Amino acid sequence: MSPSSLESPIVEHNGHSEMHDQQGNLALSSADFSALEDRVARAVKLVKTEREARAAAEHRAETLDTQLSEQLAIVKTLQEEIRALNGERDQVRQRVEKLLSQLDSLEL
């Protein structure tokens, strides 16, 4: 027998073995593909949920930022009002002290 005649059955046998492996891989690939498909579907759902949550968080942040700006304006106005009232109180205190001083001078 020549070396080429020996190789031919081996190649045919390997070819048949490869066909069997490919069919097994196809069956396995189908199951793997279904699992992959499920994982992709879950990933898509997760990404969608996370995007919705992010959009809601961004909306809430914008709303809170607007409210903060409004509150800061109110705080500033109230601080100015408090300063003005404290000034008025000091003026009234000085006037009352002056009146009390005048009353004290009359009683002597």
C-alpha cells in the first residue's frame, strides 16, 4: 500500500467525524443561541429600565435645581428684609432709650 492510499480513508474518516461534530455543535449552538437571545433580551430590558430611571432622575434634578434657585431668591429677599427690620428695631430702641432718658431727667 502506498502512503497516499492510507491517507484517503483517514481523511474520509476525519471528514465524517467533523460532520458529526458540526451537527452536534449546531444543536448545541441552537441552545446556546436561545440562551444568548434571552440574555440579550434581559440586557435590553435592563438598559431600557436604567435609561428611564436616568431620565426620571435628570428630570427630578432639574426640578430640584429650579426649586433651589427659587428658594435662594426667597432667602435673599428675606435676609434683606431681616436686615431692614433689624435696622428699624435699632432705630426704635435708640428712640425709646432717648425718651426714657428724658423721662429720667424730668423726675430728678
